[in-house]
Amino acid sequence: MKLGTDLQAFAARIGHDFRRPELLLRALTHGSIATLTRPDNQRLEFLGDRVLGLVMAEALLAADKGASEGQLAPRYNALVRKETCAAVAATVGVGEVLKLGRSEMMSGGRRKEALLGDAMEAVIAAVYLDAGFEAAKGMVLRLWGDRIGAVAEDARDPKTALQEWVQARAMPPPAYTEISREGPPHQPVFTVEVRIASGQAAQAKAGAKRLAEQAAAKALLARMEDGNG
């Protein structure tokens, strides 16, 4: 099997020359277009998630030999979560080469965070099966790059951090409210407000409700740290 020019260019972007190009094609095949003779990438995604986890665990241990498990765990979660995988996928153009069914393409599938993150994990598995762990590790370390060294010591997601902030002050959990939903169905923009019992609040917009909640929580935490709550 020979890769098309688009997949050849993608393989060059991730820095791997596939001996078994069918692995890359499978990694980029979404269930909306899969057939009996052309399986989707779900099994590869499952494997790639585990390979990514091992690479990141090793990298974090090597980067900070004195860190405790409690310090390492949030950093690890920040590096392997779906949002990070999707962000890395965007840098190498995974969305441009995803193989999608018509309905998924029409609904903006090439930009969906979940699809990009899943495909990135599947690509990691494809490299692992094609050339072994060291090849997959090398690719992951290249693509994640500065994210590994820059991950915050306390890399909890903002919603968790805000939840712990209010709990420490004996307040009830933050309340998240969807203020508005704009744009076409396939590309909505959500505005979400988060409010805590003391009356402090913040709003944020994003292309997914969950991301808008995270952004609002981050904005409120920053406001309170600045003393402007």
C-alpha cells in the first residue's frame, strides 16, 4: 500500500516514515466512514492512550527527580488529557487528513476536539506498532515539546482548582450557567457564567460548553488572585 500525497505530507510532519502505511490510514479513519474492510481507529486510540501515558510518566520522572506522586499526578493529567492531545493534533494538521463520513464532515468533525484527540492517540499507536516504543516515544516527545517542561507544578484543571478553593472556605460548589449559545449547530459558541456563594462571578466563551466552563473558572480564579473579585 502507498500513502496518498496528503498522508505522506502528514507522516513527514510527525517525523515518521511508515513501513506499514496501512496503520496510519487506520489511525486516521473515523467510525463514520469505517467499513468491514476498513476498520476505524478506536482500537488504536485505546493502545495509543496507554503508550502516551507511559511516555509522559517517564518524561515527568526524568524532569523532576524530587517530585512526589502528588505533584506528578496533576502534571501527568494535564499532558495526557484530551484537550492537550487535540491541541497537539492541531499543530500537525490531523484535522486536514482525518477520514470522515459526509455527516461528520458537515457537522465540523475536522475541528472537533474529541475527534482530534482520539486520532492523535491512534497515530501514536500506529507509530508504536510500526516501529516500536522508542520510535513512538521520540515522536511524542518531539510533538509535545515545550509542553512537558512548562507544565505547571499544580496542573489541575481550573474547575477542580476552583472547586477546591471554595471547599477550603466552607462554601457550596460553584454554579455554572449557560448564558447563551450562538452560531450554527455544527459550530456553536457557548457563553458560560460561573458564580460562587460570595457573589463573585466570571464569564467566558468557547466552542464547547465544557471548555467555556473551564475558561470561566480560570478567569474567576485569576480575578480573585488579583484581589478584584
